[in-house]
Amino acid sequence: MSSEAGSPQCRGLIEAKESLIRAMNSLGAVENLEHIQKKLREIYTELEKVHESRRIKESNTIK
């Protein structure tokens, strides 16, 4: 898992995103699964947006 500091929620989001990356890489070698990879990318993007909003919220709390 990433060494990024943060709340347990952020660490959970980082772990989930890393798991999705591993899943997408694993499926890359399997034919005819592009539609699943696309869905996983969409989920990853959504998690990235949630993570970014958490980072902003937490950085505002620290100040």
C-alpha cells in the first residue's frame, strides 16, 4: 500500500484503488473483457474523486 499519510478512510480508498489497478492489470491479458476493464476504470475514477474530496477536507481541518 502507498506510504501516503492520512485518515483511515483515505488509506482505505488508496487500498481499494490499488486493488482495482491490480485487477485491471490481471484482466489485461484476457481477451474480450474490455467492457469489464472499462467499468473498473470508471469505479477507479469515482474513488479518485472521493479520495480527492477527503484530502481537501482533511487538509482544511489541519489548517
